[in-house]
Amino acid sequence: MIDAFLDGLLLVLQWKALAFMLLGVGLGFWVGLLPGLGGATTLALMLPFIYTMQPVEAFAFLLGMHAVVATTGDITSVLFGVPGEATTAATILDGYAMTKKGEAGRALGAALGSSLVGALVGAFALALAIPIVRPLVLTFGSPELFMLAIVGLAFIASLSAQGGRGMLRGFLAGGLGLLFATVGQDPQAGVARFTLDTLYLWQGLELVPVLVGIFAIPEIIDLVVRGTSIAGDLPPGRLNKGAFEGLKDTFRHFGLTIRCSLIGTFIGIMPGLGGAVAQWMAYGHATQSARNAEERKGFGAGDVRGVLGPGAANNSKEGGSLIPTVAFGVPGSTSMAILLGGFVLLGLVPGPDMLTTHLTLTFSMVWTIVVANVITVAASFLFLNRLAKLTTVRGHMLIPVILVLVFVGSFTANNNYGDLVVTLVFGGIGYLMVVAGWPRAPFVLGLVLGKIAENYLYISVARYGAAWLSRPVVLVLLALALVVVVYPFIQSRRRGPGKGAHA
């Protein structure tokens, strides 16, 4: 094992494999910055180019590209409030709020620092878990995956303001998200629901246009109304504390960063959940790390922990999702399903052979994730403070550029003009929620987890009847969900009556 681990590093550092990895990193860097294109789409586009490559070179290229997409997607989310990827939307809540306070450099540094830690934890988990992960994957059937989605929904309580009205608004927003998740075909009968007699809505609402609309459009309107730069009219000396201050935050809250990395890794291992679930569960855990009501109010208003949590989970989930893909041929995410196509093109069969005959190649994938993220973060720090200065450019000059990013990002989700309509509609909904003081995070969590929970509930009932409720892991996860819901109420009761706000 140790020899294969070291040989894997040597394979990655060969000049040809390293050159292909750097090419992939360069592509992934720009794909992450552009909203909507997505790591999965880019992987699919690049598959034809690996026909003539050796397996080590091919995976260095593909994984090098994919490993950095989430990292650089945070940059667009932090600077402009436009999600670079569907999996970087949670970073907007506090990252963009920090930017508006003139702390763009610090937010970017925190995002990159936590991303690097998350990538290292995910890669380390991949290296350790390959021989022992089979029992874990086989333990989680559809009932357990349904309960895991319920645990995620339970975090709505944490994402809402403390106090009766704030908590009620949070649960109502989450319920609205669950309602929108039912748009499309019923998984049991195939009946069209809320499709407005349009073929576009038969597959449900596409996540990217919804996220871009609900987060980006309200911020653009706010920028127009204020008539200032994104960072406002702060004195130059207060512009930003610099990227290295954000890197220090990663180590000031190192325990939180590691815990959120482990959450991301675990969600990555579970097939079908994906990065959107990982980031919101990590953000929910970050809000629970607040020691008192005053700290909790800071989330959504520019708390650096709200950047660290999703940033770490986003990258650690890549190592996690590779585990079932390599070990069993069960893709942990859409991107991993596309990567399986790469295995076929190269004549490789995921499964026992990857853990024995091709163990060195498997470990080279671990090293690719590590090296690619180290290179990306190191390169990014060279010009992060310059990027942060974009937030001082007057709004009327930036708004056209941001609008182009918004609509190009939305359209590329499906190459359908319906995506643009969805962006505008949810932009209006997002703006009304901001004006009325309703939290947007619970809405997105409900939308992301609604369809997942519905599908797994249907499979569980069809397969096990009511017996699935007595499975041990289901009971443990149910208890965890209750703890997650009750914990904010206990905190609220301890501090006595008070008011909280969380937009």
C-alpha cells in the first residue's frame, strides 16, 4: 500500500502527466469563474480528448480540471454574488456580504484556504477508505438516504433567525422550496405536476437558473438602487484586510473547517446526494457553531465561518464521491458518472481491479486532487487582492458585465430560453424575500433536497413497506434530525425572549 501510494505520486510528477494536469487546472480555473457551464459539462466535453492518452495522463487531465472548479467557483460567488457553480451558492450568503463590507480579499482568502483543507481531507479519506468503505456503502439503502435528506432539511431550523417569527419564516421558506421541488413528473405515476402545460418543466426546475436568479438578481437591483460600488463608499484604507487574513481565519476556525470537510466527504460517498447537499449541510453546521445569539445573527451578514464551511465541504466531497466510483463503479455524483465514461474509454473496469492491479493508478488520482488544489490556491493568492479591487469599481460599469454572466450562466444550463425566464421569475421571488426579510437559504435547501427525499421515500415504501422505519441507521438519523431541529430552540430558550434577523 505504501509503495503504491508513493509510486502514485511519482506517476503524477512525470513531466507529461504534470503537463496535462496543469492544462486541466487552467481549464477548470476559468470554467469555475464562469457561471452555469459547470464541471460536469466540461468533463463531458473533454472526454473525446483522452482517447490517445495513457490512463495516468488522462486522469491527471480530467481530475485536475474537475478538482479546481468548485474552488474558483467561490471567487465569482464572493465578488459578485453570482454562483460560479450550483455547488458554490451557499458561499454567497456570507462571502458576498463580506464583500459589501469591504472584506472581499479576506472572504476570498478564507474560501481558498478552506477549499484547500477540504481537498486534502477528501483526498486523505479516499486514500484511507478504499479498502474499508464497502460496508459503509452497503449499509446505506434508500431508507437511510431518505433520512439523510431529512437531516439536511432539519438544518432549516439552524438557517433561520432565532426567535418565533424568524423560525416560522425559515420553515415557511423551506416549505416553499419543497413545493417548487415537486414541479415535474411524479416519480410514482409519471403524472405531470405544476408544469403549466410546458414541456420545459417536465423534468422539474433546473437548479442553476433558480440559484442564479434568487441570489444574483436581488444583488444587482440593490447595486442599481445604491448607485455605488459593490463595497460601497468605504475609505480606501478599509477596503479589505487581504487574502492572507482569510487564510488565517481558516486556522482560527480549524476545527470547524475539518468538521465541514468530513461532512462533505461523507455526503460525497453517498451516491445521488451531490455537492449542493454537502454545502448546505456544512453551512447549517457552521451556523450551529455560533456560541450565542449575537454570533448567530452574524451569519448571512458577513461571518467568515459561513464561507469556511461550504468552501471546505465543496472540495472534500470530490474525494468522497471518487470512493464508490473507483471501488464499485457506483458514481457518487453526475461528474463521477461522466468520469466512469473515461474508465470505459481507457479500457479500465472500476471495482476490485482498481484496488489491486491498478492500485498505483488509483493513488495517482489521490495525488492529482492534492497537487491540483495546491497549485490552484498558490496561483490564486498571487492576484486575489487585485481581484478584490473590482469591488471598488462603480456599479454602473460592473452591472452590464454581471448581467452577461447571469444570463449566459443560466442559458448554458440547458441551452433553453426557458432557463432565462426561470432566472427572471426567481430573481423577482428572491428580491421580494430580501425586501420582506425572509431567509433564502432554507428555500434553496428545500428545493435541493425535496426531489431527493421524495424519490428515496417512494423507493423505501415500495421496497420495505413500513418496516424501513425500524432499521437501526434510520433510527439513529431520525434522532440526529430531531437534535438538529431542537438545538436552536434550546439556545433560544436559554437566552430568553429576544429578536433575531437573518436574511
